[in-house]
Amino acid sequence: MRSYGALMNPFDKYETQNIALKGDLSILSVIHQPDEFPHRESQINTMVASLSGLIRGFSANNLLIYGKTGTGKTSVTRYVTGMLEEKIGDRVATCYVNCQTYDSPYSILVNLSKCIPGSSTIPPSGWTLDRIYDELVIKIRESGKILILVLDEIDKLVEKNGGDSLYVILKLMGEDTGAGGTIIGITNDSSFYERLDPRVKSRMSRESVMFSPYNAEELKDILYPRVTKVLNTESYEEAAISLCAAIGAREHGDARKAIDLMRISIEMAIRESSDRVSVNHVYKARDTLEIDVIRETVKTQPTHSKIVLLSVILSGERHPNSATTGEVSSLYADLCRDIGIQPLTSRRVSDYISELEDFGMINTTVKSLGRYGRTRYIKITGRENDIKRFILEDPELEPLKDIRGTRQFRLDENI
């Protein structure tokens, strides 16, 4: 370990703080599970009513929960299922699966098995889907449990594996197997259900619950109880909470954004040894949260790399499906001459294209054109207009700001 001797340890200055915290800052984190949900009473009542048959020994419809990020879908679902477990005890087992992480029917069924007593014999891989399905039906029947399977980001499962993947799970949880259970699907895709095939829709038998975005006043009602558990009244400006709520409301009513912003504002005040959290700390926190990674990536590229990237964008405007390496190289050379820069060789341009792909700025695919050989097609990933604007912020490239792509016909476009 390095010895600082007489020098001050760089962490010493953060050892003391002027703001007295009366609670844990984790209360202002997305992992904190609150016990109150302001402005979500209607959604809670709908979900409870839908699941209420379970406490009387009846079946319940499946639920589809819709809403943008940060509208409380997952937290409210955890709260409602927790209250149900509290009401009927070990008669119910809840299994929560994030389909962004576990995106195959097999991995979801393995996770479901972990929630059922006596199902530990099912391995994480190696069995056929039919075998694990049959084993689960037996274990569910033996357990006598009412199963609630929460599929967060359920659209990711169908997007990757198609409707059949959801059909298998619906069939397992359906009454015709004797297993019985309820699925709660959570998604921010409002068209998810409409895009399912009729066979899956008929099994879904769902009720829908919509979580609308929060407005600024509603976000203040969410922030105040959390802030007052963390800080004394004299340790924050009320305007700071209002500003966090206003910024969150502009971000599609995102409570996560507002909560994160408040927590980082407090951390900023602590680092600066301030005695209270002010609106200035909120603005600094916002700047910390909103550093545009794409902008910084573009900004730090060499000039020739920026011109290559601009050439990809302009070539894409000419050929919307994608541009070829040859087209990009040719346009790159023209742009270099327009601003008086010596173009690099085609080989070096190809190297820059590979580097930009490593940065995630572009995607390339190699296609065979038969007797015409093979060629590499290039597409921009993400926000083309923003990337173009970031490139042209370079004063050296400003003369190119009026350049536009022109639609051209290419013989291979229909190949």
C-alpha cells in the first residue's frame, strides 16, 4: 500500500460533512422499496381487485402493466404481490424475472422452478424444454402453491424468441395443466399485446393497467416523504425539491430521474461542505447525469474519423438502407478536399470505420453480391441528426454544415 507520510490522504477532506443526515441516502435510490405510492392508488386498487380471487381459492386473470420508465410499474407490482403474500401466507409463491436478463423460455422456467419447493433438481441447462415443462407441472401440483410469475420487460422475451416462447409459459400457468397461476407482464411498449398472434392472445386472458407519467406536482409528492426521512428541514431548500420534480416531469414524468437527481444533489452538497442543498446543487447534479456519452465520443475523435463518420451519415441519406465502404471512402475524399485537408488512403479509412464500429457508433455487415464479389455495408447506430450536429461543432468542419445527401439509385439495392 502506498504511504503518504506527512501528506494528507486525499479522502480526508470528505471525512466530515456539514449536512446532518438523519436517514440513509439509499432511501433516495431506485432499489428502495417504499410502502406508500402517491398517485398510484387507482392502479393498486385495480391490481388488487384483479388478484383478489386468489385469496378465496379462485383463479385470477393475467395482468399486463403498461407505462414509461420511472412510472412505478415494478415497485407497485412488488408492493401488491407482497401484500398478497402477507394476506394468504405460504399458499402463494411469487417469482420475479427480468426478461432483459433471462430472455428464453428455458431460463424463465428454471427461475420459476427456484420458487417452488422440491424443484432444485432442475439444472440451469442440459434438459429439453419438454422435460423441464413436465417436471415443473408435477412440482407445482405437489406444492399446492398458487404461483404468480412476474415477467418484467415481457416484450423482450417475445422480441427475441417470438410468440411461441410466451405461449409455452402461458400454457404452464394455465388451468388445463392443473398447475394454475397468474402472470403479471410489465412493459413500456403500449402496442405489445396487439402484436401478439391470436393463439397467444386467446391464452393471455388479461386485464390491462396503465401507469401514466407523473407531472411535476405528483413528483414533489413522491420526493418530499423520502427527503424528509434523509434530511432535516433546515438542510434543504424547498426550491431544490421543486426543481428536481420539474426536471423529472420534463423527462416523460420519470420518478427515477427525479429521485436520482435529488440524491446526487445531496451528495454534491456534502462534497462541497455546504450546510444545505440548494438549486445550484441540483443544476450541478443534472449536468452530472446528463453528460452525453455520444457527444463526448464524437468530440474526442480525430478530425479524419469525424469526416469518415459524417461520410457514413451523408451516404446513408443517399442510400437509406445502408452505404458501402466504397461510397463512404469516395465521399470522405470529396469532403476532405472541400475543406482543404489531404485525404487518407482507403486502407486508413477502412481502419477508421472499424474503430467507429468498436465505439458503437456504426454497424457493418458483409454481404455477397455473387459474381460482383463481397462488400461491406455501413449504417449509423442511434441519433443521426444529433451525431451530425456534434460532428459539425468542430470549427474545422463547420464549412461542411450545408452539405446534404442526395438520393441516388444503386444497382445492388434490391439484391
